[in-house]
Amino acid sequence: MKITSLLMIAVLLSACSDRGQSVTDFKDYESYLSLSQAVSSGPVNEELKFWSDRLKKNNDDASLIKLGALYSELFKETGLAEHIVLSDSLYKEAQKRNAEGLVEIYQALAANAISQHKFQDAKEYAEKALSLKDKKSASLLLLADVSLEIGDYARANQILRQFKNKRSFAYLIRKAKVKDHEGMLDSAIVCMEQAYHRVRGNKALSQWALSNLADMYGHAGRIEDSYAVYLNVLRNHPSDDYSLKGIAWIALSHDKKIKDAKRIVNTLAARNRMPELHLILAEIAHLEGNTLEKANQLKKFRSLASVPAYRPMYMKYLALLEAEEFNNASAAVSMAVEEINNRSTPQSFDLLAWGYYHQNKFKEAFEVATKHVENQTFEPEAFYHLGMIYHANGNHEKGDQYLKEALKCRFELGPSTTAKIAAAIESL
Amino acid sequence: MRLKLNLKTLGLALVAIVACAASYLIAADHIDSPAVTGTGSDITDVYAFQSPANANNIVFVVNVQGLLAPTATAAASFDEEVMIEINIDNSATKDNTEDLVIQAAFDNGKVKVYGPEAPIQKGVMSTLLKSSPIEASISAYGANPIIGESNGIKVFAGPRDDPFFFDLNQFKAIIGGTATSFNNPGTDAFAGTNVLALVIEVPKSMLGSGSINIWATSNREM
Amino acid sequence: MMKTTLKYLSMIAFLGMVITFTACDDDDDNDMPVNIIYEQEDQMARPAINTVFVSTGEKDIFNTTPPAEQGAAFATKFNDKLLALNPGYTTNLLGLDAATFTGVLATDVLTVSLNAPTTFYDGTNVLTGRKLEDDVITVELILLFGGPDAMSNPGLTDDHVDANDKSFSDSFPYLASPH
């Protein structure tokens, strides 16, 4: 066990170090930028027509449920909130027609609620599905998902421990999430690789596993592997915007190819409503020294992400911006409290501490951070905040250590946060 | 937690080691887990009949993943964690316990069919048979069926029209109390949709004599 | 393009690599098993039995109860369900009273004849198999609602969907090509 831990430390230490060479090549992914939205959602749209026609003709539950699932899928492609809202209403209409309630519909509603970060609703739906007893293992998996999201790691672990199929895809991907949360990235990668092997024959699932693996390879410092896997996903699914976004980040944060990153993100922003794309464009504008454009992009993000359907999904981002960019720390604090009510994770408490820090309430920040954040998450953002909070409270040794730890993840933090941390180490 | 304790004992650091994870700029939330429902183990129908092509054979059909729209069919695939088993009771007393099983496992685009053979394990747990299987590539949507054949056994796996027909919606309406009788003509709820079909044709001589009781199961690898 | 292919290959090589010192799961050993073991999730023989007779909350249990034990566990429940669906049930075309009929149904196996015509019901042979073209639902509706002479509840004994929307083939794999 000790040897394993030492090896793990060695891997983690090397993992976060920077490698000099450029990884991305515009020619590799150029062709994926020319797709129109119509092309990318083609198969889903054709299927929508099939079930809409059938619904008109038969007015049946099965068509309602199929349409609900398709709009949920479409939401993942387009990022349009109206699609997930429509999905919910189709499921609810189908549910109204079934006196006892269908367990599959409660499960689908729970999954939709997770997508929308309505975690308390998700939990209720998942519990309701579980109470109906049928399809129990799916209900338990959903409860494990919700538990992970709301920070109830004990319950998630308990469900996973009792899960019998420990070689199944469903188990392995959740175990990967747990390991990731515990800061055991290498174990998480092994879980996700095993999960991928389980579903090689399934196009949708194997792509899902690969795009998650690509993220994880990036976090492990294996930028080339990460890039290769994103490209592999795109080869099979040219409209996978998630992978293009991953490549844009490598181009920006690792290769410092600002122009290439901008071309990708501008393309994505034109065909997909993911508000966070404007955050990356703001980062790019910042690096280009274009203050006006940066402010524009941040405002665009705020107006897109603040609409009710999106707000819970982007609460964290909105709170960070209020604190760091819009000079409105009290708004950040109240958003953090909302976020804690939705999900009391270490990351949510980190937001609160960071809000207090920006209000110059260093003591409160310290209390929250040491009680709810420190040693409970190992993410670089939290380490950055912990470092600043320790400094502000006079513990410069720990402050520096946290900042230096955070700096090992310069790839994840991006150029401007990295610069901020480096400057803080110099000056504090 | 354990990581941190080890570090302390080793005297390496005062603070835990960072684990790099996405920052808010690139969206820290991983993509949501794929749907837990519709995982491919739901059996829609089971058929067993004398082969129209050879009176010495019995054909078994087990269908999964019903209600596939035509445009969704090409992307549909068998769940590779799921083994489909045809259980056969050929005892004289018909105790409804399997004396023989035929197992179909799906791996990397192929179906592998084992048996009919005595099961290694009876009941709700199953062990994959160790004999060499009959293999066939899983047929693609729109392509000619690919047939695996050996020892007089034929196997097919791939998308087909759903052979089931039923006015399910009107039946539900009757059960639910919103209708009192079927319509004439009725509406086939399965018309125009596809399933993933497993078809296995076996010489009767391998199954027993007189009559047999059969049932199909889907089983997830542990 | 060449560069991309090489990267792709290296990735595949990596994914195939065995990780020697990092395990996914400390609760479980990850050695390749000698036996590949499966646990049952779904089970089916006669058409629509689970849909019609098994109540919400018991479908998982029904699907994982071996047929030899299903009768003891479900016959009474099936009997109650039958009488709820058709309170006027006396006997059916097969001459079976409610308890006998549901006793048969609760053990969900399909009998297949190896020496006689295989059919769900063809006017002569009863439950000797299930052919693709058998109108199994109408047969079941008659047995559920039709009374001893198949004449009761005429509105409930035929869904008036008598055949598949595509015709079947006489050669393997018999099912029609997909839509």
C-alpha cells in the first residue's frame, strides 16, 4: 500500500507539470468546424418527426416518452434550454396518463433534473422511482448520481458498495467519478478505461466514455493522449461540440494558440448555446489585451446564463464572476448560499468562502474554507482560493503551499488565473 | 484522506496534493451519466416454432430493444454486457428447470452462440459455457443478413422489423377505464418500428423429444 | 492526417495496456475471472403475461424468479388480477376455471412441440409453440374475456390487429427486414 501511494504521488507530481511542445494542429480538426447545426442534429430531428407523426396519429404514451427522450438528447446537442423544458413537459404529460406513475418516467425526469442542476427535484424523482420498486438498480444508480452532485458521498458510496455488477459500465463510470472526487485521478482513469472497454461495441456509450477519458488524460498532464482521444471521438461523431471545446482549451491553455482557439470557440458559439463559451472568449479577449471585448463577452455570458432555465446550471460561474469581475461580492455570497442549498459540496462552500474573501471578511472566509473545503476537495480552483485565504489570515507558509500546488494545474486554470496566482506568490 | 495522512507521515508537505480538474472556464461538470434506462436487457418477445425451411429444426427468436424508429435503428446495438439465454426444460416431468441452455453473448460486433448444452449453473445466475461458440457478425441496418452456421445450427443477430402486432394503446385505455372496447380496425402500436433480433435455428434432435418448455432470459455480466 | 493516425494508434495501444499498480476499485479484485458469470435481469416466455398480470412494484421480482418457483409466488396474485380485469370470469374456451387458468399462466414458460405443429393456437393445437404470424393477443383476449364459448364480451376479445405490417420470409432468419 505504501509503495502504491508513493508511486501515485510521483505520478501526480509529474502529471501536473507542463510540457513545452505544441499538441494541436488546426488541419486535424478544421473539417469539423464547417458543420451546420442542421447537420449535427439531423438524426435526432428525423426521429422527432417519426414520433411526432405517430403522436398525432395515435396519441399514445409511448410516443410522448420517446419524444421526451429525444428532446432531452437534443438539449445535449444544442444547449437550448427550451428543449429540456419541452422534454420535461412531455414526460409529465405521459405520467399524467398513468395512475400509478411509470418508474421509467420518474427515472427520466430525475435525469433531466440533474442536467438542469435541479438536484432537489432530481432526488425526489429518484426516490419516487425507487419507491415503485421496479427497475430498482437503475433507480439506485440515479440516486448515486444525485448523491454525488449534492455532496452526499456517503450515500453514493453505500449504493455503489452494494451494487453487484462491479464490472459493469454503469458501476465503473460512477466509481470513476468517486475516485476523481477523492483526488485519485489515476484510479479514476483506470475505472473509465475499463468502462470504455465494456462498451466498445456501442457507439454512443463508447464516445461518452472516450470524451470523459480525454478530459481526464488532460488533467493527468497527458495532453497528447487527451487531444488524440478528442479527435477520435470527432472522427466518429463530427458534431461532438464537447470534444471541440476540449481541443479549443488545449490550443488556448497548453499550446497558447490563441487564434486557433478563438476560431473553434467562435464556431461553437454560433451553433451551440453553451453560455460558458463566452467565458472562454472573454479569457481570449483578456489575453489579446482587448478589455472592451472581454467586458462584452462577460456580459453576454451573464445575460445568457441568468435566464431562469440556465441559472441553476451556471450558478457557480455567475457567483465567481460577481466576485472576481463585477465587483459585487455580496451578490456572490448570496448566490453561493443558493448553491449550497442546492448542493452542499465542498465546491459550493468554496464559493461562499471566496465571496467572503472578496468582501474582505477574511475570518469568515477562513472559517468556511477550513471547515468545509480544505481536505475535502483537491481541485486547483479551491487550492487557489485556500491559498489566498490563508495569506489573508496571516498564514503565509500554508498560503504559499496552496498557491504553489494550484500552479501545478496551470493547464486547467488557464493563462490568466495562472498569471494571477504567480503574481500572488511573488507579492504576498 | 489517506493520501493526505501518508504525506504528513512522510513530512513532505503541510497541505494536501492538488488533483488537477477542470476549472470553471472549461466547465468543471463532467458530462452527465448516460441514461440508466433502456440498457438493452428488456426482452420484447420470444418465439419458438418449427422451421418453415426444415421440419427437423426448431427456430428460437428473442427480441430486445423494441420501438426503434427506422432512423434510430442503424445506431442501435446489442448491450455487450448482456447475455441472452434460452432455457430449455426437456425433462419428462416438466419441472420447469433448465436441462439445456443456448447462450448468446455479444462482443465487438459479433454474436457468439454457445450450446445447446447442460448449464454450468442453474437459476438466476448463469455461467458462460466453455465450448466453442458459433459466431456471426452482427448484421448492419440495411445490409443483407449475415448468417453463422455450424453443426446444423444457424444464428443471426441484428435489426429486423418488429414481428409483434397489438393495439396496445387501446388495450391500455380499456384497462385504464377510458375505453370499453377495441376499435375495428385496430391500430398496431408496433407497426413501422424495428427491434434487435436474435434468431437461432437448432436441429430438434439436439433438444429432446416430445415437447419441451422454454423461456428466455437476459443476464448482465457480473 | 498521418500524424493524427499515429496519435490514434498510440491511444489505442494505451487503452489496451494493463495498468499494473493502479486499480479502479479497492473493493473488488480486478483479475480476469476464470468463469464469466451473469445475473438475470429480464425473463419472458408467453407474450404479454408480465405486462398484463404482474403489478407495479413486482416486475423486477417476477423477472428474476425462476419459472419453477413462479407458480407458488404469483398464482394467487394472477388470479386476483384476472378477476379484477374480468369480474364475470367463469371458465374459458379451454374449460379452465380462474384458479387453474392463472395457475398455468403464472409459470411463464412456452411449451414447444417437437413432433406436432408449433402454434400458439390454430383451432386444433393449443400452446405448442409460437409462430411469428400467430395472433397471440387475440387468443389471450379470448381466453381472458371470451367465457366458455368465446362469445362473451365481444368488444374485448379481438384487438382487430390480425397480422404484422410486413410479411415474413420462408427462409432464415424469417423476420422481415427492418423498416
